[in-house]
Amino acid sequence: FSNPAKNIAQLRLTHGMNVADIGSGSGAYSILASAIIGNGVVFAVDIQKDMLSLIESEANRLKIDNIKTIWGDAERDSGTRIADSLVDVCILSNVLFQIEDKDACVKEIKRILKPGGKILVVDWSDSWQGMGPHKDLVHSEGEVYALFEKHKLKPLEEIVAGDHHYGIIFSYEG
């Protein structure tokens, strides 16, 4: 299965970056990114308040002070509540199958990204023995390339994202 630590390592974050973890869930990517970026900020955005509470509890337990949780909806214009062009890297992991308006989500990601920013997309490549999304909700790599390229995002590289997952890094030229 997907290994957030390996995926984050392949993203090559650096000290001082601002990161948006869209659909942050329980915060695995947010917690890992926070340790790398130092005085940068991780914006953990989720529509589920209970998930944000989990992240806040874990950040407090680990004495992490550079994660800002945001109750937001990435399918709406300014729904992440993050300022324009503030983010160096956006993470979209295991959430595409849950997003109804994917075009709106990509537009929102572009709005918050700085020119030259990157997007890591990790998602399910299949539905496996009841794990992950229903097979009808799985989006192929080809569909993801088409979606992001339609919005003028350039594929940079594919990463090894684990069994039953794929990972693609896109860039936003601004």
C-alpha cells in the first residue's frame, strides 16, 4: 500500500516551503511534511472536522507548531481559505475518488500555488479486495494526466507510490 514517508521523500521538500495537504485526512502527510519544512507552514485542509481534530491532537502531542488546520472545501473557489500564490507544494493523496468536481479542485490548487509550485497526486490504481474506493470511482493515471494537463499543469515525474497506487508530480508554471 501507499507509504506517505516514501512519497514525501520523493517530493524533495525543503526548509521554509509552504505546503497544502488537500484532503488531509488523519494528517500523515501533514505531520511528515512539517518536520522537513521547518519554519514553513503546512496547511492541512479537510472537509471533515473530526479529521482536523485528529491532526491537531497529534501535532500537540508531537509539539509541532507549523501545521495550520483548515476546515475547507477544495471544490469551491477560495474554498481552501489559503491566500493566492502562497503554497510551494500541494499534496493530493487518496482523495481524487472522493472529489465530485475535479476541475474546480484543480483550479483551486492552481490559485493557491506559487508559480513554479508542484503538485503531488497519489491515488488508487485499482480496487483491491474491498480496500480503497469502489472500482467505478478509481481514476486511471491517464485520466489524471488528462485532468491536470487540461489545466496547463506540466507532468514532471512519476514516483513509486506503493502497491495499488500511482504517484505523479506536476508543476505549475504560473
